[in-house]
Amino acid sequence: MKITWSWLGEYVDLSGLTPEQVAAGLTDAGIPVEWMEPFVTGVQGVVIGHVISAQPHPDADRLRVCEVDVGQEQHLTIVCGAPNVAALQKVPVAVVGSRLPGGPIGKSKLRGIVSEGMICSAGELGMPVRLMAKEQTDGILVLPDDAPIGKAIVEYLSFDDRVMELELTPNRSDCLSLRGVAYEVGAIFHRTVTMPQVTLQDVRANGPAVSLSAEIDTPHCSAYAAQAVTGLTIGVAPIWMQMRLLAVGVRPISNLVDITNYVMFEWGQPLHAFDYDTVSNGKLVVRQAFLGEQLTTLDGHERALTPEMTVIADAHHALGLAGVMGGANSEVTERTRTVAIESALFDPLQTRRTSRALQLRSEAGVRFEKGPDPAAVTSALARAVQLMCAYAGGEIASTPVMVGRDLREDAVQEREVTVSPARVAAFLGVAFTPDELHSVVQRLGFQAFDEGDIMRVRVPSRRFDIAIEEDMIEEFARLLGYDRIPATVMEGPLTPGKLTLRQSLRRELRQHLLAAGLQEVWTYALVSEQAAQKALIPSDHPLAHMGALQNPISEDRRLLRSTMLLPLLDVAQYNANRRMQDIRIFEIGTVFHPYRLPMDVQPAEMQVLAGVLTGHAYAPSAHGDARKLDFYDAKGMVEGLLQRTGIAGQVTWSRSQEPFLHAGRSVDISVGGIRIGLVGQLKSAVAKAYDLETVFYFELEMDALTALVKAELHVTELPRFPSVERDLALVAPRDMPVQTLLDAVWGHGGTELREVTVFDVYTGERIDSAHKSVALRLHFWHMERTLTDDEVARYMEQVLAAAATFGVSLRG
Amino acid sequence: MIEQLQALQERALARLQEVAANEDLARFENWRVEFLGKKGELSTALRAMGSLSAAERPLVGQVVNDVRAALESAYTAAYAQCLAVVQLRQEESEALDVTLAGRTPFVGAEHPLQKVIRRIEEIFVGFGFTVEEGPEVELDYYNFEAMNFPKDHPARDMQDTFFVGPDLLLRTHTSPVQARTMEKRHPQVPVRIIAPGKTYRRDDDDATHSHAFSQVEGLVIDHGVRMSDLKGMLLAFARQMYGENQEVRLRPSFFPFTEPSAELDVRCIYCGGSGCNTCKQTGWIEILGCGMVHPNVLRMGGYDPAQVSGFAFGMGVERVAMLLYQVTDIRQFYLNDLRLLQQFVGLIR
Ligand SMILES: [Zn+2]
């Protein structure tokens, strides 16, 4: 919402105040002034001139030599290139020594003739030309005939008026009008507010009279007021009105339209003017649109209406979309002599839906959506009629028409809010005095009545945001100053602050990975439609079934990620393309698994700890031992996490079938038959799609880990008797997983077998190609005594016998 | 005899000096055998004592012992000195270029947004708060309705929303966690929670807007909670987060779920309040929105606003991080350029 300083001053006494003070006051009271600047800057010394004559330049076809009276003794000779310059015009003249936004003006010689200044266009003056009519911006700016010669243009066109942009919160739509802002300024600075005193008038005795009536035939319009004005001359609005509208960002169009806009800004009540002669029998009907009804709106677009939209119609067809935009068929034109002016209350919801459906946003729509003040409906109508009579030659041509709820100012109900000063004190933690509370009520222009321990506050309808005691508490606090609220220490019982197990685990694992040299990243949850395909995830794979946004902002951010793989690979690619070789990243992020597509219920949201690793196993150094990461580095990273979680012993590993992973170098991680994660090398085609070489991916489901995590520990007693170690060098079939062998060893090594380590696996020249050698070390101990050689030998025999059933033998 | 012994001592010490000068440890042993060994000169002298008279014997014996002690002590000192020299020479020959970098491990850094969230969590956990979480795909009810945004209310325009299904959306703020917490806990008090999490708005990404961002929400409900308690709590927070001497100021604002509502400013952490570009010359920096929980929100959460009151606050994590680390483009947090993220390795807090 934009306002200007001079305009505001029409309604509230600003004497002794500076624009800066008022801006600061509004900001402190919760109506932040986002910026404040003069309407037009950079103009100095430009005055109004009268073109006495305009003769063709003897040596240039397109130039005119003008004699211009700027109120000085001597007329000036000014060479002008604008085709629209003509004798008898009033024009802005930048005399020698004046200044325009483009720079200072001096004498200049144009094709042999000295020009003593310059006749200015609107653009050269720095005016907002995009809001101005083509006639005003093509060529020089022609001023009204009554513009006083010699007067400073800055003053005449209000260039020095201050424009303020107010950043209104949705509750303060009362300040979508100068009236609302005036009351707010009045409340802040204890100033009186004076709105134009206008009331609806009847037709003058023996004056012109037309028939005007209205009918409401829809629940979506609560009140409808209208009046006819005739004898109009459609032309331009007074220059001061045009300048104010321009300053607040409204395009001046004609005196009639400008007046409706001016009054809308003044009162917050949108108005509409119909060309009376287009309204059949002078009867306006507010009704819902018919199915299939069409209307060409003022902007020239043909709109297909639906029964959800409210229209203003005559007996034959729709004339306008209620509260949204008028129809071309009833538009005010140059030939219009009589208008019907409408001031009504339309259903905010309905208006909002209609303007959304048609994607029509207008100043009127914005105000209807918020619901204007019922008490302003008739005042605004009366004010518009008054201005049309004053500035468009109009005359009242009908009795005011009012249907629907009673809108007379005293009939509009004030709301009553009960306030307990004791509760105000208890709620804010500061005890304002009764006098202070009353003064706030008075400053706001409200009324208060004391009734025992409580105050009954009567709130005028313009402040529809105030409905409950808390709303009044806010008014007290903000107008007496939030600074009055002290800082106190909360009372009440002590509560232990703590993290949940899941939260603690997240921290532990994060710290673990950071120490292990992985960088934490944060990626977007929204991925592109092509993301799954890029990672070679087939369209029938569960991970390809991602929930979609109904209203995405771009195709790149359309789907809710089903796996951390996709965003993490994007990060890896981004960094690889910036010549990073060692990319070790992880994220604990949310993935979304919809139950059905399209989604109609919340998807399963799972937190996943996932990482991508590529490059060296250790940071390359000068010491000649650089090595690239391999599968076992990645798996070891995950094993570290599992140890950290205390569940390494419960995990089983089995070959993974994921389509994006290397078939022979990837593994699913399960506990109790349920997969909780995976780790593996990516398929080379996937790596290539992301500009990567050998790259590893791992993920672990945080909820599964949390369910399994060890939160308590009772230490096992240490053995007091020496342990016995035995090494086994075995020959096993080459493709037999070592895990099979380990399972056999653990299954047959007896209760005193405590540890088994694999300390070598060998394939190569020294063994035939169908076999590999596996070296194990077995540790036995007994808690109560020293084991005898015989006992251990017996266990070892059992182990060997079991291994033999898999074709494993002692290496000879 | 005594003179012989003294001559022996002098000779032995002179030889020891020669040996030491050679810096050869093997020769020390030769010297020891020659003078102090079982067949060495001193032992020989001792054996010769048998020929002395009983009166002379103790006297000479004393001298023998003195000479032995002197030689042994001289030997030990000289040997130690020589050993040190020899070892030093050995170590010099093994010297490495110690200025050359070691086998430096990779070191990861917490993501800056995570770091900010963790700091905020730590502060509020210290104040007796617990940490709650909620879903990112949220029901319209929790995101809007229970937060006192009626259907079709213009206040919803403040938060342009991504929809994913009927009444299903990406949460536009962490406030639905307030509603979920109240639903779960009512009518128990006190409620003291914070809720960090990711949120979404249908904004085009640019230097100051991101379609995905994070917030930390806070909610307190108890008997007799005052707006001054809100100020006190947030002042305590600001002092831990932004410096011991911080001051705060509340400015009126609007949120559908609080009444009264406020923005909280802290003294500019760069100029301390004198005015600079970061604070646009105001001396203050806005860090969060807050207010007293709206009675409608309490009621929908199962609490009676006549019995209890509460306050809530919410802050944008990116904003805090941009402020603390002078990041000028919000997209940097999600671009994950390792050259940027790795700068956080050395930051302790
Ligand atoms: Zn500053």
C-alpha cells in the first residue's frame, strides 16, 4: 500500500510532524514503512511555460523554434524536436541553469539557432511514464490550460510529495485506505482525524431524473448501493488527482475512472461506474452467473463464467464481475453522459475465488478480498458523486438506491470487546494504569465503558481485526510501546531438557562421519522428473515411484525424492565438474515413499543416513602411498557406523540386487531378515552419467538403527586365564564367500571360541585358479581355567570337519 | 705404593680423555678392561697389597678405593657424554624434512545450517526444552487450520504453498509441530519444546529466497505464562547465541497463530548498534518472529485459554547462518560446493 504525505495530510493533522517521524511511528506501531522517497526526484528549476509561437526551424524539418513565456520579462527561444509542440500550449520548461534527472540544462545551439532551455517530456522529467497515457508520454508533456505561467513544476506536479510504501500484515487491511492510515497515525500521535463530511443526497427538485433500481439475488452480496449521475463530460481529472494516483501507482484514465480510484484509496471501498445507457431499464441485478455465460471484461478478454461467480447484470446479460472487473459492454466511454455508480459489499471468499480462477488481480479485488468496512460503503458513494459533480460536470440523477443490509453509518454495528485490566497485566507482565488503557482507547477512536473490574470497549467496524481481548491487549501493548514489557524469568517447574534416542544417535553418527573425513551436505528434497532415469533406476522400480507436486515451480523440482542417492550424486557431479577429486559427502535426510500415486495420504517419511565416496582412500601426500578407494573402504566406513551404533554383531550381509549398483560389488545390510541399508560401488554407467569414475554409495535407515541401538551397556568380565590362539591356512573354492567359512567355524568351534579373524585371503600364482587360500586366527579362552591343548585340538578338528563339507581343506 | 696408585689414576684419566676424543664407544670398553677389569691395572695393584704391612694396608686400601671411584665416575661421565654425541650424530643422519605435510586425514565439517540448528538446540535444551520433529509432507489441518489460518483466509497468501494432494502439502513452516505437540500432550503442562526442520514455499530461488529452507520453532505452554517471559527467554537465548551483552527489542507484527505478535531484534552483531550496512544503519537486526499463542490455537490444541497461556517463536535458520557467516546468497547452502563447506572445518562452535 502506497500513500503520499500530502494526501495523508488531508485527513489527519500532521502539523509539527515530519514525514520521517510519521514513518518511524508507523513502523514502531507495526505498520512498517518499507521505503519513503519523493514522488519524482532530480528536477530543479523547471517552470511552467506558455508557448507563444512554434515556427518550423529553417534548417531542420523536424525541429520547431518556439517562443516561450516563462513569466520573465524576455520570452525565451527554445528549439524543440517534439512533433506535438504547438502554440498556446502550457508546457514544462527546463530553463538554462535548471536541472533534470538526466543532468543540468545549459544553452545549446541546434542547427544554428541558440536554444535557451528545453521543453520537457514526462520521461525527461523522471515521471512514471509506464503508468501514463500515450498522449502524455509521446513528445512533450502538455499541461492543463490553467497551469500558472512561471510556477515551479516541482510544486505544480507535486514532485516533492513524499511517497511511503507501507508493508501491511494481512490483519491490517483497514490500512488499505488513507482513512485507515489516518486513524492509525492519529492513534500514534494523538491527532484528530477528519474525513470529508459527505452524505447521500437526493435529486435536486426539478433536476434531471432517471430510473435506477437494484436487486440482490445471491447470498454472495450483503449490500448494494448505487446512484445515477448525469450531465457528465468525460475528460481528464484534475492534475493534483492524477499526480496522487500516479504517486501511489495507479494509472490515470479519465476524470470518472480516476475519481472512483481516488475514492477507493480514500475510503478503502471499491466503486464501479456503469454507463447508465447500457443498463436495460436502469435495473441492476446482483446474481450468480449462469452456466455457459460469457462476459468480455474491461481488459478485452472474453471470460467464460461459472455459477460460482457473482455478476452484476441487467435483465439481459451480465455487465460486470462483482468486485473483480467491469464488463466492456457497460464501460464508461468518451460518449458517456450518465453513469450508475456502484458501492457494494461482496463476499470476500467469492471475490477471492473468482479473481483466482480468472487470474485477475486488481486494487478493487484486493480490497474486496479483505472485506471493506460496511460503514464506508455509503460515504464512499456519496464522496464519488460529490467529486463527479465537482470535476466532471455531473449532477445527481437518481435517488440513492440501497438494498441488502442497512448500511447507514449509525446502523453498522460496533463490536464490543471485554477487557480485564488485571488480565492485561497478567498476560503482558506489565501493569499499565487505567488511565493509560483509556488513553489508548481514545487515541484509537474507540469508546470504553468501565463496568466493575472490566472495560467494555466498543470497536468501530473499520477495525474488523479486533474481535477478542487478546486483540485489544495487542493494541495496548503496541501503542504504549512494546518496550514497556520487561524481560522476566519464566516461572513453573523445572523440566529436564534432553534429546531423544533418535536425535542423540543422529548426532553420534554425524560426529563419527565428520571424524572419518566425510563432509556433511544439505540437499533439496525435490528432484527432477528425469532424476531416477539418470541413475538407471527403471520406471517399475519402487524408487521410481515418487510423489509429485501439483503446482511445481520448475520441472527440476517436481518430485519428492525416494532415495538420497539422487541428490547426493548431483552434489558429487557438481563438485567433480569443479575439479574436486576426493569427494566424500554424507547427509542425514528425509526420503518419501508414497503409499499410492497420486498421493492422497501422507507418504512414509524416512530419515536416511547416506553417503557418496569417490577418489582416494587417504588424502594424497608427498609420501608416495596414495591409493584409490575400493569397495572395502566403503564397506569399512559402514561397518564403523554399525559398530558406533552397537549393532555390528547382528548384521548379515548379502549380495545386493539394486539396479544402480555394481552386481558383484554391492551388499545389502540386514538385521533379522529386514534390510536396513546397503553399500556398494555404483554401476559404471551410473557413475559416468554423473561425470564420475569409481564411486561408492551407502545408506542406512535411521529409524531401523534407532530401534536396534544399544543405549545401555554392562561390561563383560575380562578373562583371567591365558587365551589360546590357533592359525588355520585353508584352501577354499574361489567363489565361496568367506562368510560361509566363518559361519562354519563359529558353528563348530565350541563355546570357548571367542574371536575369529581373517588375516589373509590369497588368490594368484601360488594356488590353482579354482581356489583361494584363506588364513584364519582363532582365539579360545575359558573364563574359569586354562584350556588344555587337547581341548583346543578337539575344537579345531570339529572346525576342519565342518569346513571340509564345503570343499575346504587345510593348505598342504 | 700410594704414589704408584696416583700415577695410575693420572695415566688412566689421560687415556680416558684420548678415548673420549675419539668418540668411539668400543674403545671405552677397552679402557674399562685395561684399568678397571678383573685383570686390569687397579686389580693388579690391589693384589700387590698382600705384600704390605698390616699398618699400611688400610691406608693403601683406602687409596685404591678412592682411585677406583674416581675412575669409575670419570668413565661414566665421559661415556654418557660420548654416547649423547654419537646418538645425536646418528639421529642427524636419519633426519626428515619435518616441514613436509604428514599423512593428513580427510576432515569433514558439519554443514553450516546443521551447525546453527545444533547451537540453537543446545541452548534450548539447556533451558529445559525438548526437541520435537514433524513430517515435511503435512496435512492442511496442521499446517494452516490448527494454526488459525481459516480456509481461504488471505493470511494464507503470505505463504505460497506447494500442494501434493487433497489437503496435503509441503509444510510452509515448522508451526504444525506446535499443533501436533499440543494434540499429543494436552492437557499436560508445562510444554517446552523446540522444533527444527525443513520447510517449503513456492518461491523462485534467488539470492534471498529459496523454495526449501529451515526453521526452528519454539513453544511454551504453562499456567500464567506472560509476554515478559517470552522476552526474558529470548533475551537469554540471544545472549548465548549472539553475545553476552546482547539486548533485544520487540516490534509489533502479525502471525495468525499468535496474539499479540512481535518481531524480535537484537543489536547488530557487526556494528554493535552504531549502524552499518548489515543492519541498514538501524543498529538492530531482526532474528525471529514470536508472540503469545492465540487462544484459538490453544483451544484447537486441547488447552483452555482461560487456564493456561503460552508463547511461541520461530526463526529462519538460513537467515541466522547468513548473518553469522556473512553468506550473501542463500543458494550457497544447498549448492554444497565443497570449497565453501570445507571452510567450516576449523569452526569450533
Ligand atoms: Zn550494524
